[in-house]
Amino acid sequence: MKLITFIMAIAVSTYTFAGEGHGHSHSNGHSHSHEKKQITKDNAVDIAKQNIRRLIKAKKIHTSWKGSKLDSSVKKKFNDKTEWLLTFSNKEGEKGKKLFIFLTLSGEFVAANFTGK
């Protein structure tokens, strides 16, 4: 009798603890989207500035880029992909006076260069 009561208690508790919203889809084993959320313009600027600091620390660009000024932040299409293109200016730049930071729409770093291409 104790065994039957125990088994029934476990069976009932399985549904009780799952609760509302904890159901699982059986469509390809996934019940949620893997699409990444697009960032705002302000987020793109912050991420670009973080990458400038990272590039300075890695000695990829001169330390004078710490004082660079944001010129523009726009979404631009390159081939079939749209990316954030953030342009910074630096009067003291050694390799160039403009630095271009490319980010995915979800904010991942793509590239940085002095040509904008």
C-alpha cells in the first residue's frame, strides 16, 4: 500500500512541479527562438567604445583613440547583410584620422579599420 501511495505521489508531483509555462515543445527539440535581438543605436555606440578600448589594450590601435569622438552611427548594407557602422574621428590618429567599427545588428564585433570598407 505504501508503495502504491508513493508512486501516485510522484506521478502527481511531476505535473505539479512543472507548473504553468514549463511545457516542452517536441518540434525539433526546441521550444524557443534562436534569433538574436537587435541592439539600439545607443547600445551600438557603447559596444563600439568598448571595442576601441579593447583594440587599444591589444595594441592594435594607438592609445590616442581613447579620446576619439563619435561622428556617426548608422545601419548600412554590405552585400546581403546589414550591419552597424560606427565612425570615430581622432585628430591625433597615426594610421588614419577616422576609425570605422563594424558590428552585427545584435552587437557582435565584426571588424575595425581606417578605410570604412
